[in-house]
Amino acid sequence: MRSKTGILRWIALGVGVAVIGGVAAITFTRVPPVRAALAAPLSINIKIEPPKLGPPHFAETLDVSTFQRGNLHTHSQWSDGDRPPKDVYTWYRSHGYAFLALTDHDNRVSPETFAALEKKGFVIIGGEEITMMAEGKPVHVNGLCTKKTIGGGRFNTKREALLHGLTKVHDQKGVALVNHPNFDWALTLDDVRVTRGAELLEIWSGHPYVNTEGNAERPSHEAVWNTLLDEGWTIAGVAVDDAHHLGLTKPNIKPARPGKGWVQVFAEKPERGLICEGLAKGRLYASSGVTLTRIRVTENKLSVWPKEEGAVVVFIGDGGKELAKVERGAEGDASYELHGGETWVRARVSLPNGKMAWTQGYRVVR
């Protein structure tokens, strides 16, 4: 039997451990997840700071002025496109793209197969559109930077289909892109919620039949993205072509042409490894025709530099609320400084002709 003094010592020690453990648990539950920093040269200066006590501030800082333009969703005659892969790769290469992921339905196009088409400044990314049917609706997930064909099929529920695509892509350490939720009004917000862990979401598409803007009953793809950001997701929004047509189309068919939507990945060089790493970490901005020459996030300010004249920058936060509308300043930049209460902030840049660009939603911590 232990002495009374010994028992008191053990009780005191137990209380101390419990207190320390409780503090540690509180500390970790307060910190939202942040992506690991991308190792990069000076032109891509990204630094993640541990959260500090005090005023709200961005969880990560970055200063990027080097980007690699690419498309993540395009088709060839290997599925339902109208031209062979060689012609599709050649089109993107000749129009100034640094990379292309050809994503034919249930048919991964290997970069090695068309390695001869890679030239200085242009690389091929492995890709496939995993094409599934569930509950009478099309459910599509792009597998990017994968190693072999996955394939889709029929599933009893949309949840099962989405999890199939997401899991199979991640089994290959690839990057999962959730495609066009509003295509045939297939995926509701609750359906998309099943894909937590996916790296990318289509928020804008050049395909004329995917209902990017939503309708009176369904939110736009961008609005779906806002909700996911509100819920703490780190999913990155992308713009794509979903191109099918390089040539003439049949009467009464709206063509899905290339060159309408793309991403600009934060990478010093157009190298496959760097591109895939940038996609996996959401290090990119999306565009339907606006060019950003620089993106900077300091401890308390988000700034963008649009290239085109007449650009208007809207900074957006929780709930998709417009925080500020700013025109380019004397130095060509537009900035938003944190006021308090934000949990994330992103920028949407618009031109008078309707073209836009979107930064990612950058997380705010306290």
C-alpha cells in the first residue's frame, strides 16, 4: 500500500499531464489545415507561418510572378473528340500552353505515347476522365498525373461513383478533379460534399452544356465552391475547356472549342513533376481570359496584378460575400487588407468583355 504522500504525488502528476494534453488538443483543433509550402526559386516565394495569437492573418504568405499555363480537361478521337491526340496536343502547344492533360473518357493517354510531341516549353500530363453513371445521371471525375487507366462504369449511387473515382485516383497518388457538377444537373451540393479530399473542382467550363452558371434552383459552380470554402475545405477552383471540337460541328450542335478556360500553375519551369506538384497543392489561379502577372499574400493583405486594362477586382469572403471592389492602382495592383471576421478571402478579376480570373481562397487564422 502506497503512503498518503505518494498517492498525492501521483494525483498531482496525473492532473499536470491532463492539463498539458488538454492545452495541446485545444491548440491543434484551433488550427485549420494548410497546404505544405512548394519549394521554389525566388520568383515563387511561398512561406507558411505557424498561427499566431492576436489579430487575424493569412495562414500562408506567397509572392508569385512565374506561371505555367495549361488545360486540365480536353478530348480527342480516343473518346468523343473530333481530332486525333496528335492534333489536339499540337493545337495547345502552338497556342502558347505550357502543358496539357488530355482526358479522354475511361482512356488514359500516357505522356510516353506522345513524348515526341513534347518540345521545349511544353509537356504532356497524364490524364483520364473517369466516366460513371449513377441514379440515371453522369458522374465524372478527372484523374490527373496518374499512372494507368482507371475506368468508370455504372454504380447504384452517386456517392459510390464519386468515391470510386476519388479513391482510385489517390491510390495512384494522382490529382482528382471533380468535373462540372451541373452537367445534366447531376450533382447536388450534398453529392459534391462526398468528394472531400479532392484537390480540384471545376468552377468554370468552356463547354456550352455544363450549366456553369447554375439556374434558379441550382447554384453556380463558383457558388458551390464558396460553400466548400465556408466549410473549411482546401479544394482549388479551376477553369477548363472541356474541348471536343477543333473542326466543324454538325448543325444544331454548339461546339466545345479549345482556348476558353485554363489554369496558371505556380511553377518556375514547365516540368511534369513541378506541374503535378502545383496541381496537388492548389498552387494556381484559374482564368477564362484574364492574365495576372503577380499574386501576393502578406500577413494581412491579398494583392493581384491584372495585365489587361479595365480590369476590376472583387475580393470575396465567407458566404461568397463581396468584401470590396477595387480597380487597378497606379502600380497596376489591387489589394484587400483584412478587417477581422474573415475566415478566407479570394479575388475574382473581371473585364468588360466578361472574361475573368480567380485566385484561390486563402485561409485566415487567428
